[in-house]
Amino acid sequence: MKITRVEPMVLRSGPVDKSRPDSTQDTFLVLVHTEDGLVGIGEADTAPYVAYAVVDMPASHAVARGLAELIVGQDALQIRRLWDLMFQGTYSYGRDGVVLHAMSAIDMALWDLAGKASGRSVADLLGGARVDRVEAYASEVMPSSPEEVTELANRAVRAGFRAVKFGWGPLGGDLAYDLELISAAREAIGPDRRLMIDGGMAYSVHRARELCRRCDPLNLSWFEEPFDADDLRSYRRLAGTVNVRIACGEAHSTLRSFKRLIDEARVDVLQPDLSRCGGLTVAADVAHLAEVARVDVVPHCFSSDVHLAAALHFASSLAQGGLVEYPMPLTLSESSLITQPLRPEQGMLAVPAGPGLGIELDEDEVARRRVK
């Protein structure tokens, strides 16, 4: 099944609020077309215009080539070989960052194609879905006041979520105020729901340890990314000295990077982002690695329904039980990129049925948002 065209797209929902760490405001899609008439869909949560160039660029030399040029004419079903081909063909300017993000979108589209060609779901291709519905946790940017925290937390509770995460925003500026915000979230959701906090890389080791100590009575489920993603030494200094699990991985790409998070950083929860880590090909390897190391895997997901569909297939196939991030801005959106939006019911999300990712793009909505 030969690839005939790779179509990159930049989509925006409207003016971007640069003050918010909210990647639901724009996205990068890739469509991989084949001679059989099948089309695979993939997404990258990245800087869309840069990813567009990575896919569409002409070659500079043997190991500085555009991703589309590398895979057009190749067999779409040889997914791992194509992953290696893209990785080696971008060696002089890639190996991490936006190149891996763009590769992730193409890899996701190839898995979608493999499912469509075989009549099987991506979850089946990953080894089989263990559940047909996955628990979701509501994910929100931390607002600036306890009153706003209470309002957002109450909204999540009313929607039926059993787990809630707040992150970034003002966190890290003042430990006493951090505790006030986190306490407001715990009070609003009650003692029986899980509460996670994303530190937004805003802490030193000492301050992270002190915040965790102060939050002990609040029973946090995990404390996510308190340090820069590559600051493995700080993660290792924190791990094992606090009662809360430490989570990291949304900014990491390639299996080697996740192995270092286990061996060197000693994190408790790996968070591969399927639209950044190298796609489902890398994520599947990360899941096996985590199972051997006895650490948890929860995919990071804060973009569109396309990415969410992939995360659901992946989470449903995990041996240790699935959990998926649900970006609450999707609920407030009046539209979706797919014809059947993925919206939770009592905190659960159905894994899309049908071959591949089990989704169909809403062509009118894609055209409305498309800017490149």
C-alpha cells in the first residue's frame, strides 16, 4: 500500500492567547494518502508552522530531508521501517523536539492506515483493548484565585469526573498561595476523588519537597513536572523523599529518553504524549518498558479529539489499567475536528469503534480552522 502524498495542515481556533499554556488553541494535522484511496489521520501538539516546514521542506542533503519526501512511494504498512527512515533522514537537524513531534503525527496516521487496511482498531494492533471505556481525568490550567479553582473543580465534579488535575498558572510563585489554591481544589472535589498537580517546571528541589510536605494532608495522586523536563538530577533528588508520586514525560521523545526517566530520574508515572514522543510506535515500546520497571503510564493529551482518540486506543491496551487526560477546554468548544466528538459521560470516555483510530474528520470544521 504505497504512500502517494503527505498533507500537512496548520489549524487555529481563533486568536491565540499567548499567556495561557493551552495547546487546544491551534494544532498540526497530517493526512497520509495512499494509492488504495485510504487516508490516515495524525496530529502533533507542537509549534504547527515549524512542523509544517519539517514535513514539507525539500532536502538539504542526505540526512537533512523533509519527512514527506522521505516516505512518499514507500509501503505505508511498514511502520517501524518508516519510523527509522524518518529518524535517520532528519539526523542532522532532528533527533528530538519538533522533528519528533512531526514524526509522531505521521506515525499516528500510519497506525490509523494500518487499522483501516486490516479492518482492525489501533487498540487491536497494539495487542488488544482490555476495556471499551477508559477513565478520564479533567485537566485544567490553574487559575489565579481560590474562588476560580472552586468554580472549575465544581464543574468537573458535576460532569462526573473522579479525578482532576490543575497545573501551571501561578503555581511556583509562592508556596503558601500554592497550598491555598490546591486546598481549594481538594475541598471542592471532596476526599474521595483523585487530585493531581502539574508544577509547570516552576520549582527548585527544596521548594518542590516543601510543597509536597505541606500537601501531605491533601492526598495528591501525583505531582507532575516540577522541574525542566531534562533536569533528571533534580527528579532523582526528589524521588523517594516525598509521599506523592512524581510524574514526567510529556516533553520527552524516543524510547531512550523514557528509559532515562526510569533509570536516572526515578519517576513513578511516565506520561508519553503520542503526538510528541515519536508516536504510537514509541509509546508502545514505552508501555512495555514501564511494565517491566513497574511504573505507571498515563498518556499526556492536551490538544484535539484526534490526539485524544489515539490516547484512548493506547490507554485501553495498557496492562496496568488505563487512564487518560481530558482537556476541559474541549468541553467548552462549540465544535470538534471530528464528526463524532469524544465527550466523557460520568468521567468515562468510550474508545472509538471502527478500524484505525475510529474517527472521521469534520471536513467543514477543518476547512474553517485551516490557515495553512
